[in-house]
Amino acid sequence: MPTIFNFMGYKFYFWSLEGNEPVHIHMAKSFTPNGTKFWLLSNGEVVLANDKTRISDKELIKAKKFLKDNYNFNIARMAKPIIFY
């Protein structure tokens, strides 16, 4: 579960090979498979998929804004599994 970055005391990370979900990133104070999840859509939108770690609305708004402001090809690419041929 590589950490992409830390923000507001939260780790933003991904798990590889999570099935057929949209590209997404997890957010939690420590690594957990049940971290809060944001989908990173190809049009640059960031959508809250779930809040399993029960982060406050205020912090979710800040995190979503941070993700949207920093969303670019690198974040989307890092959250996808790397496949070698």
C-alpha cells in the first residue's frame, strides 16, 4: 500500500489490484483496507466513494478540495495497477 502523500495528518494511499472499481485513493490516519475512499475520475472530478473511517465533514471537504486541486495525470497514474508485458 504505497503512500502517495500525507495531508492534514492523513495518509493517502492505494492498494493494487482491487478489482474493477474506478481509479481511487484511500485516506486514513494509518493503513487500513477500510479507509475512506475517493474515486478519481478521468474528467478530473473527485467523488467520495465511502467514509468508512468516519472523517468529519470539514476534513472531508478539505481533503476533496486538496485532491481536486492536485489532481493530475501523476495522481491518476499512481493509483492504477502497473502491468508489465
